[in-house]
Amino acid sequence: MARESAIDSLNPEDKQWLDRRFMDCGFNGYEEIAAILAERGYNIGKSSIHRYGQKLEQKLSAITASTQAALLFKDAIKDDGEALNSAMLSMVQSGYFECFISLQELNDEMPPEERLKLLSKVSKGVAEISKASVNQKKWELEVRDKVEAAAKAVENIVKKGGLSQESADEIRSKILGITKK
């Protein structure tokens, strides 16, 4: 089992201070941080602080990247829930993949039975997201088929009403969301 980090010995207030210090001042100044923590009664080396800082920075980067990606999807997709759902499923799949890779890298740090338990949970998550993805695609096809059928029905009605082929095509393209450029 992995050794407990020296950072885990910090009380909640000092840990919160450390996190805030990293976020406000950047991920540097490890010797200074070690000195401040020593003044507070801790014996934590700059290497431990550096390792913790790297992990925190990676987590913050991942959160920032996910937030930016979600905002980009939102802006790019506007109200198209179909595409947004698909994009979100892709993001979740990427997250599961990263978890899977991280678990594989924990060979020496975690007992095999604990790793197997976590791998099982990740696998279950992957299966659920795959099922959601399949259902999303199935729904997309059903909607597309229904819209196509409605467009054909309207086109037939329009033709029977005496409108030109050009008018029928224009109405059909409006229903299908196709525009000529």
C-alpha cells in the first residue's frame, strides 16, 4: 500500500492555506513553503511539497481544461442538445480512459485486490457510458428518420397542392435544416 503523504499530516486550515498559496502565488517557492510550515510545527520537505503541488496543479489543469471544453461546446453547439450530449459523452469517456491508465500505473503503490476493485468500477462506468452512447446514436437515427418521413409527407402534400418542385424542395430543406449557400 502507498505510503501516506507528509501533506496528509497538515490540519485542515494549514492544508487550505497551502492550496490557496499554490493557487495565488503559482506552483513554486517550495523552500519558502517548507520554512513557513516548519514555523507552524510541521517537518515537511520541499520534495513532498513539490510532489503535492504537482498533483494539485494537474488536478486544477484538468478542471480548467474540462470547464473550457464545456464552455467551447456550449458556445459552438448553441441549443443543439444532440451534439452537446454527444460531446459530453466523449468527455466522460476520456475521463474514464485517463482513470484506467492511472490505475495501471499504480502497480507498486496499491495492493492488487484494491486495484482490481477500482478497475472493476472503471469498467462498469465505461460499460454504462458505452450504453449511453449507443442509445444516443439510436435516438439520433430515430429522430432523423422521423424528420425525413415528415419532410417527404409535406413534400407530397405541397406537390398535390400545386406548388412547384422548387417550392417543395425549399420547404423540405427547411424541415430538414438544410440551407443552400
